[in-house]
Amino acid sequence: MIQGRCPICAKPFEVERIDDLPTFPFCSERCRLVDLGRWIDQAYAIPGTPADVEPGGAAGPAPGVDEGDAD
Ligand SMILES: [Zn+2]
């Protein structure tokens, strides 16, 4: 008898053999995919991303920069 708790949704499970739970240590395929997705997110985050990169860009040229006389 194998007892455990899904690390994703914290749902307890109990199976006779490990073969009875192909998604071990997760309770279901859905939770297994959730964990996989988290790993992928981390993999994307690993390359040293500069800390000053801000989505939405506060930095940069302000709108309405004087382009001179358009004539
Ligand atoms: Zn789960």
C-alpha cells in the first residue's frame, strides 16, 4: 500500500502499487501537467535576465519628444 499526497493540489491518494498510479507522485494527469508547466516556466527564467528589465517599460523616451519644425 502506498499513501501519498499530491504536491500540486494536496489531495491525498492511496494505491496498492506504484503501477496503479501512472501519474505518481501526482494524483492525476492534470496535476502532473501543472508541475511540468512550472518546470518549463523555471527553465525560461534561468538564463540571467537583467533585473532592470521591466515589462511596460517605464524607461525610454517620453512621448511628445520635440521633433523640430515639421515644415
Ligand atoms: Zn493533484
